[in-house]
Amino acid sequence: MAGDTADTAGDTAGDTARNAAGNAAGNTARNAARSAARVAASDTASPAAPRGAGTGHGYTVRVVIAVALVVLAYYAMQLLPVLLLVFGSVVVAAALRGASAPLHRRAAFLSERAALAFVIVAAIAALLLLGWFTGDRVAGEIADLRHAFGRAVAAVRSRLAPYAEGASLWGWVESAIGSIQWGRVAGLAGGALSALGTAVLMLVLGIYLAASPASYRRGFVRLVPPRHRERIDAALLAAGDGLALWLRGQLVAMLAIGVLTGIGLAMIGMKLAPLLAVIAGLLEFVPFFGTAVATLLIVLLAFAEGPQQAWAAALVCLAIQGLESYVLQPWIQRRVVALPPALGMLGVVAAGVLFGPLGAVFATPLVVAARTLVLRLYVEDVLESGSGAAGAATSRRR
């Protein structure tokens, strides 16, 4: 009995071992077959690409993008006068809105468009009345200015002639004048008419922009992806506000410089003081260079009345410039947009090179608007927000 039991146990153990070995071998074979099938399927679905095919495609894309950028830059350069015309219209619109907005706030019964229409009609009426009462006098002073300029040039020449250095300097000036292509100078009349037409077009476009600025701004914002529209709209509003504040401050500076110049030149008994005061006030719109041109013109015209008058005029101009630099401009910048002087000067030079004299006129407001957009869209949204997010992520990891 014990022997039979042992034989039965041995047979059972043998069967169990054989079954286990067979199952292990079967599983191994099945796994190997599956792996081979997957490898074969992957080889069939995605054959190996030739070496350099992907690299060539990426190079072609980069070349196409570079050519497209060059073409866009070329056409942008061709459209620079149009871009300047558009920005000049924006400046006119900002000036009109800056004048009509306080009127709309104080007179609640006037709508925004009614206040704008009142400002435009009042400005046109003021110009017509000014021309009616002072037109003849201004025309006479302009003619006197032309004759005085000729006398001033003659006076400077007579003062420099007795000296060898002065004679050589005047000879250099005459040679420079003689090298001017007067055929091009004769075309300045056509250029003046073109500039007048451009100014009229700027005024008309500026009135349209000032009448409905929100519709034009929304139309521009819709050209960008939806996720960026809110920030770009806010940045454009901030740029418009900054431009209006700068224009307000610049108007104060122009009035102050004109009045101070007129008073100073009248005190020294200089002729044509009112006309020169108006010229100095208008040239103040172009910072730095406008003041220098006005000073040179005043001193040169003072030479027609003698060297003592020229020295007195130079002292008056220097005193006004010092008052502007240390009193007027700091007071204005505390209340409106503070623009770094070096940035404004570089903007005038760059815009003058790109756009010509008209670009130099609108250079400073262009820098003001561009600076606001860069601060809002790049410094705050890209640099500062990115650094803040990185700092928050670092603190979370700690």
C-alpha cells in the first residue's frame, strides 16, 4: 500500500513538472512572436527616412521666411511717408480729443462729438479772426524779416572780412553755397505745396479719428489673436493718454517760450520781436533742435542792428533756455509724461533720417507713444511677468 502511494505521488509530481515546463516554454514563444510582429509592423508603417531629408526641408522653410521678411521690410520702407501721415493724423486726433474731453466733462449737456465739433469750429473761427485783424501786419513783418535777413548776412560778412580766419570761414561758406544744386532748391515751392497738402490731409484724417476713436481702435485690435486683444487694447489706450498729456505739456512750453522770447526781445529794443516770438514758440514743438534753430535765427537777425544787439539777443536766448531747462521742463514733466532727454534727441535724429524734416517734427510724440507701448507690451507683459512666474515656480519647488 505504501509503495502504491509513493508511485502515485511520483507520477503526480512528474506530470506537474512537465506541465509547468510546457507552459513556460509556450509563454516564451508567444512573447517572442508578439515582439517580432510589433517590430515588423513598425518597420512597414514608418520606413527609415533618407539622411538629410528633414534637414533640407527645414532649411527651405527658413529661406522662405527670410525672403518674406526682406520683402516686407522693403515695402515698409516704401510706405514710410504713409506711416508718417497716419501717425500725424493720430497726433492731430489726440490734440483734438485732449481739448474736447475737458469741455465734455464740464458741460454734461454736450456729447463727445458735440464738444469736438465746438472745439473745431472755435479753432477755425479764432484763426480766421486772427488773420483778419493781423494778416496785413504779419505779411509786412514777414517781408521785413526777409530784408532783415539779407542785411544780417551782409553785416556778418563785413565783421568777418577784416580777419584772416573770418575771411577763410566766409570763403568756405560761399563755396558751400555755390555747390548747392539750385535746380533742386527751385523745387522747394512744389515741396511746400506738397507739405501743405499733407498737413490738410492730416487734419482731415485727424478729425475723423477724433470723432470715433474706439471704432478704429477695435478694428485694429481684431487683427491680433483673441488672447492678446485685451492687453493690446489697454496698451493703445495708455499710449493715447500719454500722447495727449505730452501734447498738453508741449503746448504750455510753446506758449511760455513764445511769451518769454517776445518780452525779452522787446526789452532790448529788437525789431520784429512779435514775429520772432511766434517763430520761437512754434519751433519749440521740436525739442532741442527747434530751440537751437530759433536762437541762431534771432542772433543772426540781431547782427543787422549791430554786434551789441547780437550779444544782447544771445544773452536773452541763453537766459530763456536756462529757465526752460531748470524750471519749465521739470515742472511740466512732473505733471505729464517724463521723457528722457537722450531718448528724445535720438528719436529726433532717427526720425529725421528716415522721414525727413516732417519726421523730425513728429519724432518726439512718436517716441512717447512707442515708449508707452514697449513698457506695456514687452517690459510688463514679457520681462516682468516672466520673472514673476519664474520666481513663483522657484518658491513652490523649495
